[in-house]
Amino acid sequence: MKVFVLGGDGFCGWPCAVNLADAGHEVVVIDNLSRRKIDVDLEVESLTPIATMGDRLKAWEQVGGKPMRFVHLDIAGEYERLLELLRHERPDSVVHFAEQRAAPYSMKSSATKRYTVDNNVNGTHNLLAAIVESGLDIHIVHLGTMGVYGYGSHRGATIPEGYLKVEVPQPDGSRFEEEILHPASPGSVYHMTKTLDQLLFLYYNKNDQIRITDLHQGIVWGTNTEATERDPRLTNRFDYDGDYGTVLNRFLMQAAIGYPLTVHGTGGQTRAFIHIRDSVKCVQLALENPPARGERVKIFNQMTESHQVGELARKVAALTDAQINYLPNPRNEAVENDLIVDNRCFIELGLNPTTLDDGLLAEVVDVARRWADRCDRSRIPCQSAWTQTQAQAIQTT
Ligand code: NAD
Ligand code: USQ
């Protein structure tokens, strides 16, 4: 099939694009390169050296990959170009990764809050409106987040794949059963944009029968896939800084350079995780198993394991002899939470997950230690605070 990969220069998007081309699909990568520009603003670089998009595409062809094309386009700001591209190329599917995805970056200032909302909500809405205006029957696979459900209030209940059965009381005393979107409880401005995306999907699916699969993904760890390891110019990005680095990859990099692991609070926060290799497989499975026209939005929980942050730190420390540092938490989040997630949809489609025990050490040795000299230690602390009180607390440490 012909697939547009929106945000195909990013951490999840690039290995996904390569994987789809490898599977024989015709891939058009679309990106405005805003992520690379944010690195310039933040004065930080990916731990791994990443090639330009031109060099990435050349390298992919040189290793014998099915050629991919690239279009530099801002989906939030260039509606007419997006519409024209859809009309001209007539893709079968669009994978939508093109959003500002860091919670700490979204909480840095009013400017980054507003940018995150403008970019993410407009981008998703432009895509939906353009598909309707094009008149084409295009399947959207969107990367959402486990964070739409919130953390801390489930009290041991299993989080379903998107929908919750509720009984609605009627005036005559009877009750009827209905399935509603699982209540949203975002923990940052970024996560809030993902809950808004869900409503946009619900509406356009109901009104225009747009076929949509929303993947509620957990925290992605790891760096490369088998395909991005075929040439150094295909290497994926690895974010380690206080804004964009996610917890497990940060711990792996910190262990590799002898920096005490930065656990927020007591480390009692439980989160869902998935390796990048499984993330790309899930996207492919979702694309190849689309909903029918008229079917409601398909929602999958795209995660393979849940872990407490403190437990992860202890695991990494046991492997590497790293020290652990318990820091004041810059975020407004539950000190401790349970997390039980239903992820049957992907397992039933044949996903065979990479576990932490399979992959942790390789990641430390092959990536984090290998590129340790590219790390700027001054960019490791998380300096973006959710509230003024938290900002003061982290300033005094
Ligand atoms: P990323 O920042 O590395 O990649 C996003 C890409 O989208 C970047 O290349 C950026 O330049 C591009 N982009 C952003 N706004 C755009 C716009 N308006 N027009 C065109 N391109 C634009 O992020 P990622 O880690 O690859 O995440 C991709 C998606 O997956 C995000 O939507 C994120 O919410 C979701 N997700 C990521 C994780 C994770 O752990 N990384 C976990 C769950 C969900
Ligand atoms: N944390 C630490 N130490 C650190 C960094 C983080 O203890 O050095 C803690 C945070 O306080 C939080 C948890 O680890 O409790 C996760 O933080 P994170 O930065 O790894 O993940 P998060 O901000 O939730 O965001 C990431 C991606 C986002 C995606 C989300 C999936 O950046 O795009 O949507 O994971 S989920 O967490 O399931 O919502």
C-alpha cells in the first residue's frame, strides 16, 4: 500500500518508515523538521549522531531498501499543501506521528504550552479535514499515548483498550449499557492535546466515517531496529536531555557515563513501556488490519510491560553498578500508582514482545556507552517544573 508517514524524521517515525518500506510498502515521509529545530533552541543534540533526511534516504537506497520520498511540510500550518498532496498522491493510509511529544517541554513556559496545543490540535484537525475534503477513503493510524487515561486513580482496575462499559440510569429507573471513551485525565499540556485528539477522532469517525486506529502507546525505549542498523547513516535518534529524554533511556545513558540515576520523588510512579522494535511492528500490524468503513475508532493499548520508575532504576543499577539519586519531583503527578493494562489486541495479532530482560544490557553497551562522549552532562537535569512550588524546590537542589 501507499503510506504517508507524518513525523517520519522523529524517534518513532523514522524506524517505522524504514520498516514499512522494508515490508514492501510505498512510503512518503512528511516532516517539517521541527524536532531538529527544537534541539537547536535547547542547545542539545541526540546522543547518537543522526544523518540529514537526504543522507538517510540515500543510505536506505544504498543498502538495497525500497526507495522512499520526503516532503518538507508543516501539517499544522500548511493546510492547502497537505490537501493537494493527499489529492495528488492518493495514499491508502497515513501514519500520524507529527506532534510535539515531550511533557516537560510542553510545561516549560506559556510559549511552549501554546505551541504544543496549536501544533498538535491543528495538525490532527487539518489532517482530518483534508481527508474529508479530498473525498478519499484513507485509514489514519495515530500515535496516541497511555497517558490519556491518567495515572493514579484506577485503584487496581484494568485499563481497557479505549472504551469503558457504563450503565446509564434512566428516569423510569431502568438502566442501559453503553460504551464510552475511557475518561481522560491528562497529566501535562502535551498529554491534554492527546485527549483532544481523541475527541476529534470520535467526531470525524461519527460524522464522516473516517477510518481511524488510535494507538495508545506507552514509553518507548531502545534506539535501533534491525533495519536502522544496516548503515550508520540510518541510526535513530536517542534523546537524553531533561526535556525530551524518556525515563528508561535516560537511566541507561546515565549509567553508561557514571551519572547517578535521576529518580523523581520516591520512584513509585508506574508506567507502561514498549521497545522501539515492537513499536514499529505494532504500527505495521495496525496498518495491515484496518477498521471497516463505518466501524468506530479502533483503540489499541500499545505497550508490553509495566514497571515502577524506582524498580527500573534498581534494575539498571544492578546491571551497571550505577548510583541512584532520589530528586524532588518537578512534575505534578501521583507519588505512587497501580497500572494494569489490557493489551490483548496486539498480542492476538501476533506481537511477540522484546522484554527489558532481553534488551537492557545491549542498549547500554551498544548505544549509551558507545556515544557517551557526545553527552553534555549539563543538559541532563529536568528543569521544567509543573508548578511554581516545584520550580523553587528543584532550584534549591
Ligand atoms: P519526535 O519528536 O521524535 O518525532 C515527531 C516528529 O514529528 C518530528 O520529526 C517532528 O519534526 C515532526 N513534527 C512535529 N510537528 C509537525 C508538524 N506540524 N508538521 C510536520 N511534522 C511535524 O517524537 P516521537 O518520540 O517519535 O513520537 C512520535 C509520536 O508518538 C508522537 O505523537 C508521540 O506523542 C507518540 N508517542 C511517543 C512516545 C515515546 O516514548 N517517544 C510514547 C508514546 C507516544
Ligand atoms: N522520570 C523520572 N526521572 C527522569 C525522567 C522521568 O523519575 O529522569 C519519571 C517521570 O516523573 C514520570 C515517568 O518517569 O513519572 C515517565 O516520564 P517520561 O519522561 O519517561 O515519560 P512521559 O513524560 O510520560 O512521556 C513519554 C513520551 C510521550 C508519551 C508518554 C507515554 O515523551 O510522548 O506519550 O511517554 S505515557 O507515559 O504512557 O503517557
